[in-house]
Amino acid sequence: MTALARLIATMGGLGHLHPAPGTWGSLAALPIAWLFHALGGFPLLVAATVAVILQGFWAVGLAIRTSSDEDPSEIVIDEVAGQMLALWPLSAAAWSRGIDITAMWPGWIAAFLLFRLFDIAKPGPVGWADRKGGPAGVMLDDIIAGLLAAIGVMILAALWHGVIA
């Protein structure tokens, strides 16, 4: 694996933190997503997420080519991409309504917990993607887990603001 691909796939070496490198990758995505949202709102977060996904496919392709493991634990770019996707509903709502995104802190917690739950439990389509193998399997299971977490965040927000509040 090239040095640049290794740097990207492990998020600058973050993937070597133990225990639970995937959780560290997900945690790292939170300030990254906040920064992109703060600099350019939801559109910039979307662009940054797409860039992370594209870089992830490239870096993971090189990383697993030289590894005997189909999904080495030190690769965490996939968790960063999935976690950023899980935060899209919060960013979209804050950007469109002029709300300070930090005021939505319960949603950040929900997005993090839901993403980790879907990433670890691998229900339905997440498990299907994980079994594909190759760069697609490494990246897609977390992308799908992020999308499911985003849907979960929207459902929880609708319940909280529409039913409970």
C-alpha cells in the first residue's frame, strides 16, 4: 500500500488506536463534519462526504491489495464516511433553518450511536454489503449504515418534535 493510501485509509494513523479503531474513526468524523458544516453549511458537508467516499474507495483498494485481511481493522476511512452521512439530516436542518448546529447536540449523539449500532450489528443491507468483499464491501457497509442512521435520526427528530414536544 502506498504511503498516501495508508494515510488516507487509516485517517492519518487513527485506525491504529485500540481498542475499537472503528469507534475512534467515527468519533473523529464528528469534529470533521462540524468543521465542514461551520465553513459552508450542508452543501460543503455533502461535498466533503463525497470526497471522503471517493478517496476511501481508492485508498481501501490499495490497502487490501497488499493485505491478507479483506477488511483490516486499521482502515477507518469507511467509518468516517458513514458517520458523516449519518449527520446529514442535522446539517441540512440547521443550514436550512439558520440554527446553530451545536444546539442539535442530542441529534449528534443519536447519529453516533445509531451509526455504531448499524455498523456493528450489520442488519439486512449492511450485512449484505459487508459480505461483498473488496473495496466495495469495506466502504458500502458503512455507507449503508450511515444512511440507515440518518433515517433513524430523522425518525427520532420527528417523534421528538412532533409527538413528544
